[in-house]
Amino acid sequence: QVQLVESGGGVVQPGTSLRLSCAAFGFTFSNYNIHWVRQAPGKGLEWVAAISSDGSYKYYADPVKGRFTISRDNSKNTVYVQVNSLRTEDTAVYHCTQFEIWGQGTMVTVSS
Amino acid sequence: EVVMTQSPLSLPVTLGQPASISCRSGLSLVHSNGNTYLSWFQQRPGQSPRRLIYQVSKRDSGVPDRFSGSGSGTEFTLKISSLEAEDVGVYYCMQGTHTWTFGQGTKVEIK
């Protein structure tokens, strides 16, 4: 079945870190750029980061530059995003996607 | 960052009637390769987003033909020719020419 499955979310304190993972199934993962898109509770979609199919190009939205690092392992069909120095405004559901396929998301809650 | 501005933000529509959503970008979305990377997504309540349209007017597989996209440069439109109950949700435009940016979303509901 063609799908993306995110994991790694949780409830954390401000200033801490998490690593989110996105595992791909059912399609040729190494052919696709992969994106992380987040959605804060009751808010709209916000593009966060992207990585090219071979991992050589990485892009970040301004609010997360310097704090988030995207990477991928094509041998494991998995994309990661290391999220550091978390802020309360990073609270959101984080989806991975290649825009045609979306994961169900993993919730990150940053709260003291 | 390229700002994407949608209007209206709320759109009540009678079942069977047409609906139209506008999306305006702060920069031309024509890429140097000649393509225009403007997509439309639907997000039904409680679900992940679903892409409906890419490159302005190309419908994704399985998307009903009552959905159509048009536009060029900085002005784009999503049209639903005849609203059905399953179309209720929030619709987002997204540009992919200058990295990526979403519009604020338009909530479509039954009048």
C-alpha cells in the first residue's frame, strides 16, 4: 500500500529536541523530494522543510532555519527531521509528504 | 518568502451550486523552466490534506472533474462546478516555484 508513516512526536518542554521520522511504503522513495508540512491546532498548513530525492539539496522555512535539520536514508526509505531548541509555537501536527501522498502526521506539543 | 493570499476565507455554498476560490501570489509563479508550480489541496475535517490540482490545471488521479484550476502569473482560481456534500472542508493553494508557501485556506461549507 502506498503510504507515508510519521513517528517521533510527543510532549516536550521548550528548548528541548526531538527527531521525527517518516517511513515510505509502496512507491520508489528515492525518486521523490520529500517535504515536512506542519499544522498548528486550528490553523492552516505551513511548509517547513524539504529534501531532494538524493539528499543533496535541503530547504527550510525561515521560522525553523538553524533549528531544524532534514535528512534521509534511501536504503531505509526514511526521511528524518531533527528539531532542536523547540518553542511553544512549534506545537503542531507534522506531516511528511511528496504532495501526492501525505502521512497522517505526528503531533508535537511544546509546553512547560 | 512568497506570500499567497486566498479569498474568500469562508465560502458558504448551496449544494449543487458552483464555488470559486481565488489565490494571488506576491511574485510571478512562472519558473525559469517555463512551468508554473501552483497546486490546490483539499483538507476534509479530521483528515490529512489531499492534492487536487498541480501545475495550475492538472487534476490528480481520482479527482472528480467538477474540480478545475486555472490562472497564470500571479492570479489563480479553483472552481467546483457543482458542490457536493463531500466537498466540505478547507482548500489551500500552494506555490512551489520559489521554495514552497501555502495560502491561508478557504473554508467551504454548506449554506
